[in-house]
Amino acid sequence: MQTPREILKEVFGYDDFRAGQLDIIEKVLAHKHTLAIMPTGGGKSITYQLPALMFEGLTLVISPLISLMKDQVDGLNTMGIDATFLNSTLTGQEQAQRMSDIRAGLYKMLYVSPERLEIPSFFGFIQQLPIDLVAIDEAHVMSQWGHDFRPSYLNILPLLHEIPGSPAVLGLTATATERVRESLQQLLDVSDEDTVLTGFARDNLALKIMHYVDKRRYVQDYLRENSEQSGIIYAATRKQVDELYEFLHKKGVKVGRYHAGLPEHERQAMQEAFLYDDVQVIVATNAFGMGINKPNVRFVIHYSVPGNIEAYYQEIGRAGRDGLPAEAVLLYAPQDMHLQEFFVQKSGGSEEYKQNEYNKIREMNAFANTQTCLPRYLLGYFGEIVDQDCKMCSNCLDSREMVDVTTDTQKVLANVMRMNQSFGKTMVAKILKGSHDATVKKYDYLTQLPTYGLMKAHTLKDLTAFIDFLTADGYLKTAGGEFPVLKVTEIGARVLKGQLVVEKRLNRSVVAQQKVVT
Ligand code: ADP
């Protein structure tokens, strides 16, 4: 029998396994329950495709991405792998034919959607097959802590136990937060040692965050400067997609668009135009891209800030899959966060779900405002400690002078303490500014505080930005759900005691600028 490495070379044409791949494959071949957590583009597919070729029986791949099944299966067929799929895009006759071929053992791999498994007659069919491996792609959608949570995905869990012959089970995801990991381990009955988590660093991806730019202008200039490059622009809403698409189209950019409001045939056509480089760039909502494997995407621009770091990470991961240099640009505006909050409000989820989503928005906001090396911060979020700066993100390349903002920080933190750590950033900023609008009047006693008007020379916008910076870099933290309040952290307390100095880049906010002038 051939070894996994020989098959890797012969069928897939690669000389070496990437980090984690062989480890996962060996566990799967030993019929274990395994969880594979690898970044987007990390090479998850081979970890079930290769064992599928080694097993006697069938590998069942459960994937929520119906629209991509055909492409995936076509790709496998061209490599000489006997794979097929069953889903609602096929006619009754086609399905019957395939089922009979599957029964006759003509296939090594079968792709199905989770919804299909729930159909009792179909599941009865599955139970009669010799299944060696059940691979669950995009497994994070099973976890309520993951983004894109799909409760219906949970219905397949009890079914897994009813497949005869106790097949190996492999969950695959690019979402690495501890909560998601733990919940998937529990759901899929995977031990710590059978959880394989590979590094999340993407060394070829330069991260950039632009604050308060004229977004349209920026995109237009960017596309002009990179007119030979293929890229994705993510916008937050269908309307935003349509507007930006029209705008770029008028400017003569070869642009496509993609969102769930477009008819299926148009979405399909746009996706293909993008894959085959008939358009340079595609403007899309987050409905675009899951499972898309276009190797030469050179840039991903976020026109609006995503609702959580996991989604952001997954979306930027679509750039530079070929390993060549690529760029991810986040265009930050604070009001983007309100839009995300609005989505959560309207989501109809449980209170617990909403609180969790609000927290994620805040984490995203903190990331967008940090002055730490961006990949370091990001990997730290996923629990990976990196001790070196990337030297290529916008923070590492920021050559603006550092200024001491300890006094300003102390003013803000002292004010938060005076306000009993019971107010959000807008109120904290208003008190520092000395505003007396209706909301402030409601809490009249706040105007008696010694910190009232203490930073009145600054604009409210700059004060809020400064508070965001202090939160991002850990001097303040937020607590509570929809209306979060600011609290001083332990590090913040040390600044208040004069034990720590706070430095900040010049210019990003007027707070720092004026400090130097005075
Ligand atoms: P994921 O599902 O983790 O996002 P894929 O499985 O689609 O990633 O793999 C991403 C790309 O990496 C694909 O083009 C794939 O062919 C390639 N790839 C996977 N494994 C290897 C390997 N061992 N050596 C070289 N390229 C690989």
C-alpha cells in the first residue's frame, strides 16, 4: 500500500505536507475523531481527500456550500479522484443514477449538504454504505460561539452516531478562538490530543488599517495604482455594494458585484467572471467567498469594518493563497461599528447571543485602533503568542513620531473612575469635553466633577478616538452588552499611579498633536 506521502506526490503533485496535514491524516486513518483548525488557504481539503483514497470505503463530506460542490467535485475528477455530490441542483433522475453508482462502489467521496442528511429516506441510504470517514467542512457554523452559526447544523450530530462501523469524524474550520474550539471538541467528541491547530500567521499578507479616509476616493486611487491586480472589496450591506459597484463601474473599473439579493444566475456569472479574471475586482458582502479558491487574489479591502475578528481574519485570508505577497486593507470609520450593532439588534437572536456579538464588535473595534503590530495582535487574539513584529503592517511601518500621552491618559482614566466606571465612551468623552447637551443634563451631578471640561480643547471626535486607542491597547476595557460601560484595567491603574508611561503615534488624533504644541 502506498504511503500518504507517495499519494501526496502522485495524485496532488506536492512534495511536502504543510504544517499539520500529516498529523491530521494519520489520526483520520486511525479512525479517530479529529478537529483540524487551520487558516483559510492552509490546506484543509487534502486532510480528508487523501485519506479518502486510502480507505476501502466511502468518505462522506458534509459541506454547507452547495454552490461550490460542483466545482470541488469537478476539480477532484480532473485529478482522477472518484468523487461525486448529491444536492438539490440535480434532477430526480440524476440523483437516482448517482445513488445507484454510489451503492455499486464507484465513488470514493460523496459531498452532501447537512440539510440533505436530515431527510430520513436519504439518511437510510447513507446508513447502508460502508463509510470510513465523515468530514465536516466549515465546522464552526455548528458552534454558537462561531460566526455564521447555523442551528440546523446541530441536527446532524445525533445522526453521526447512527452511521454503522464508527467512521472517523473530522471537523474542519479556520476559526480558532478558544470558545469555538472547545465547543467543537465537545460536539464532535474530540480530545485535546486529537485537536490539531496550526499556526495562523500568514507571512505573505501585509495588513493595513486606514483611519478616517475618504473611502471612495481611497478605493478609486488604490485600484488605479493596482490596476493589474485582482482583489475583493467587502462592504457591509447590499446597498453599499450596489453603490460602490455603480461608482466604480462609471469610473471605468472592470468590476463585478456579489450579494445575496442578486438572482442566482447573476451571482454565478459574477463569481465566474472573477475567478477567470474577466473582472479585476469584485465588490461583495460577506456572502461572497466562503470556499472560493482563487490563488491570485492580491488584495482584500474592507470598505466597512466587519462585525468580528474571526470574519475579518477569514475574509483577508482569501488574499495571497498562492503564497505571493498580498495586502489586506481595512478602511476604518467608527460609525461602521454602529452598523454592526444594528445588525445584531435586528438579528432576532437570544439575549446571550446578542451580548456575545456585541462583545465581538468591541473586540474588532479594539483591533482596528491598536498601535501594536497588527498580525501580532490578531494572532494573540487567536491564542498564538508571537514575539516578533511583522515589520510590514501599517502599524509597524508607521514612521510617525511617538509622543508621550501619559497625562492625557491619566485625565481620561481619572474621569472614568470619577464617573464610577458606569458610563460608555460617548458620555466619558462628553464630560471631558464639558458638553451640556440633553443626555449630560440627565446626569447633572456629572457636571460637578472636577474632571468636567478637563479636556475641553479637544473635539469630541478626537476624544472618542483617544478612548478607542486606550481601550485597544488595554488601559480601559468595556463591560456589558448593548450599552457597554468603560472600566479601568490593571495596567490603566498603574498609569494612574504614575508607574507607567503611555506613548502614542503623533497625528492620529489631535489629542496627541496638541500635547506637543503646548
Ligand atoms: P483551505 O481549505 O484550508 O482554505 P485548501 O485546502 O483549499 O485550503 O488549500 C489551499 C491551497 O493550498 C490549494 O491551492 C491547495 O492545492 C494548496 N495546498 C494544499 N496542501 C498543499 C501542500 N502540501 N503543498 C502545496 N500546496 C498545497
